[in-house]
Amino acid sequence: MKQHFQLLLAAMVFVSCVAKDTSPSHTADAIYTNGKLWTGDPANPWATGLAIKGDKIIAMQSDQSLSKWRGEQTDYHDLEGKFVVPGFQDSHIHVMYQSSPQVDLAGAESLLDIQQRVENFAAENPNLPWIEGFGWGYSAFPEQRPLAAHLDAVVSDRPVFITSRDGHMALANSLAMEMAGINARVEDPENGRVVRGGDGTITGEFQEKAASLIREFIPPPTAKQRYQALISKMSEAAEAGITAFHEAGVDPDNIALFEQALAEGELLQRVELALRMETPETRSEVPSDAINRQINEAKALNKRLKGPYLQIRSVKGMLDGTIDATTAAMFENYVGTNTKGIPFWEPETLQKTVAIYDESGFQVILHAIGDRAISEALDAFDYARQANGPRDSRHRIEHAEMPRLSDLIRFEEFGVIASTQPMFAYPDSTVLENFSLLLGPERAQHADNFALWDDANIRQIFGSDNPVMTLSVLKGIEAAVTRMTEEGTPTGGWFPDGRISVDAALRHYTSDSAWGTHDDKERGTLEVGKFADFVILSENILDIDPAQISETKVLRTVMGGRTTFARD
């Protein structure tokens, strides 16, 4: 009995010591409590608080049980019932696409609006040698035909070059074409189209690679401008609740700027950089030597970076253009045209190229929008799988806007991810008056149909393709759930069968997206041992009217325990 009493006493003393131990090694750096946490973890979907040590979550428990982690130096946050979700990942973004000063044409719904913005920007920037802009859509122009004369009417003394909102088409004024030596004899470059009118006259619109005929004459932005653009875009992303992003095709010259931001502690997101796939000089030649050099350089760079903030494990290729410009590669003609788009690769060359990257362990992500391009991407992934053997490659098709229904089974069979953009289903005038009409109702009902992928049990991840679309994740979720504009049109949504639930949209921005960059073991859900990446929202978006989701505010963004944005 005496021995039993001594053991009990010793145990009580030990428990007392543990309970009172507030040394730095036994206390949390921060505690967030009294909230409603959607963890994204199916086994434990809800919590009320979490504790952080360093950059990791060390406890996901009830409010009372977190008290043992609190010390004198612990930052304590009362969430006051606020809604918390894992940090958002933008799975397809171009953060430095707009590094030079440009006129913002996003949302311009008329030619007059475009002209006024261009004219005002030119007046406010008299020393700029070129007037550049970004963001127009076809529906703003009469008969949906952009013309050089539209720009000449407002700026004729300086070259003007404005790019469409998807970046695949551009409009130049007459002076810009003159400076670039564009005349009636110019030929379409490979994978590009110089648009001509019915009489053969050049209109001023340049599609895909044809835009390079003029772009090469525009002075490039400086390294300082590009770095400032990176810092600014990361700040904007943090305000949207984004804690990670995948840069879809990084310019080699910009890699050093990401490294600079990392060294200076300025990275506000975890960054995956996708290299640009080496393309052949001729359509039948596989650029093996260039690919191998690129792979070796990437491996050396990764050894230097050592994650988890900046990594290069993927490569992006372009297989076609866009539906709006009729350059996405289709099996059937666009409605009212005699074109099926522009396939950028010979299938056999693409297959052998993808296989080289796959063999080296790279994740391959392929821009493919038209049903033919999507099918050829799947052929390439199948070829690589047979040549190199199956592995956990997690290859992706970017955008995948218009798949053949018969190809869905191949996505699941090969483990290919559908990397989609919910704002592409935002039914503005460009979508309703150009995109949808070019496809026709039979095909359009399957375009940007997010339920299609979920119902087929295909992994789907969400991104913005910014600057093509807004960085706002909450607007993206609302678009995926309602398929309506913020004004509530069209009634019932654009092809409403494509709608998904808020819960599914959240997963596509969090756990699914983390899986899509091989990071699911480190982040994507709120679990003990994972990075403390999360977002505090003003509303529980699972409980409110879906049409009000875009009005919800991001109150705080935390990445690795570090606050990267706070509204107050």
C-alpha cells in the first residue's frame, strides 16, 4: 500500500510539473480560439481553435484544451466566432505578366469605354514611348471586330498595343504596325494568325504567336519594374487569402527575382514555378538537348532553394489558343466559321517531349482548351506512362474548357488533374455573346462545367489565370456555385448543371490544389503537423446565400504562422 501511494504521489507531481511548464519549448507562439474552423480534413472536419509553434500547427482541439499551450509570450487571438478555412492556393497564375505601366481595360463593355481609357492613360503618361493595355473582350467592339482604326481615333502619335483579357489576342494601332514593319505582305507565323478583313486588309488584330511580330519592338520592363510587380501581386494575393500559388510558365529571367524576394523575406506565398516547356524549332523535331539542359538547371536550382517556400518541379506546355479567338484546337468547326482552331504541336513530337520530362520526374502541365487539344494532351500522358511506367506524376491539363465526354474516363484512368478556373464560367457579355455562340448550345453546356469533373471522380483544382481573371477566391467560389454574375444574371445561372457546392469549391482551392502540387502532406488542410496556413473570413460562406459569397471579407491571412494580411 505504501509503495502504491508513493507511485501515485510521484505521478501527481509529474502531471503538476507538465501542467505548469511554460518554458518556450512547451508553449505555443500563437493561439487562435473561439472560432468555427472548417479544417478540410474528412476525419475531423470542424474545430474551434488551433495552436502554432514556429510555422506548424501543434494542436487542433477545443478551446479549453488549448490553454495548456499558452505561455507569457504566446500571442492570443479570440476569433469571436469567425469562420476559418485552410489557406487558398491559386493553381494557375501569371504574377509578372503586367510588369510595365498599362491601361486597365478589364470590365470595359463598350468601344467608347476602351477609347476613353486609352486616351486618358496616354494623356496621364506623356513620356511613355508605347501605350500598352490589357483586359479587353470581343463583345466591347462593334460586330466583335477590333480594328486599328478604333485606336487611331484616340491615339495616333504614339504606338498603341492592347492585349485581350486572356492574353492570346492583341490589337495595335497603325503607328505600331508601321514601326514593326507590318504590311499587306506579312505572312501568318507558325501557331499564329494575322487577322484580315474580307478584302484581305490587315485589321490590326494579332492572335497567338502573331502578336510577337509587334511585341518584340516594345521596350521590355526593367528588372526593378518586374520585381515591384511581383511584390505588388503577392500583396494583392495575400489580401485575397492566398497562401500558395503555381506560376504557370515562368520567364527564366524572373526566377532570380523570386529568389531575391525569398532572400529578403518578401515572399507572402509558397510558390511553385513551372518552367516553360522547350518547343521544337520544327514541328517534327524533339528538342532533347535543350530539354536535358533545362532539367539539369532546374535540379541544381532546387538544391539551392531547398523549399518549402520556392520550388521548381513542373513544366508547362502550350497546345492551343482560346475559344474566343477561335484558336483553341477543336474536332469540329466553330459555329459560323470554317476553322477548327490552331493545334500548336504535332502529336508524335508532343508525346516524345512529354515523355522526356516525365522520365526526369517533372510534373507536366499542358494548356489545352479545345477538345482536340485536350485529347492530344491525354495521348501524350498515356504515351509517357507506357514509355516510363506508371508513377505518381499528377500531370495536369490547364483550363480543359471543352472536353469530349468520351475522354473523361481517360482522365481518371491516367490520374490526370483538371486544372480549371471558376471565373471562366462568369457569364459576362464576352461569355454569352462570343464564347458560347462560337461553341453552339450542344458544346457550350459542357464548357467550364465544374460538376462534370466532380461527378466523374476526377481531381479538380482551381486557379484564376490572373491577370486574365480576378485574384478574388471568394468571387471564384461564388461563380462556381451560382454560374451567375454579381447582378444575378442570367436567372438560374449559365448552364446551371455545371454548378457545384460551396464545400466542393473550397476543397478545389485548398486540399485538392495542395495535392495538385504534391504538397498535400504539408498543407491544404488544418491538421496537427501541417503548416499553419489559414484564412479568417467575415462570414461562414457555407451558411449564407451563395450569391452573397463575393461580399464576404478576408479579415486575416496567415502563412506559416506569419500574418501576411490583416484588414485591421
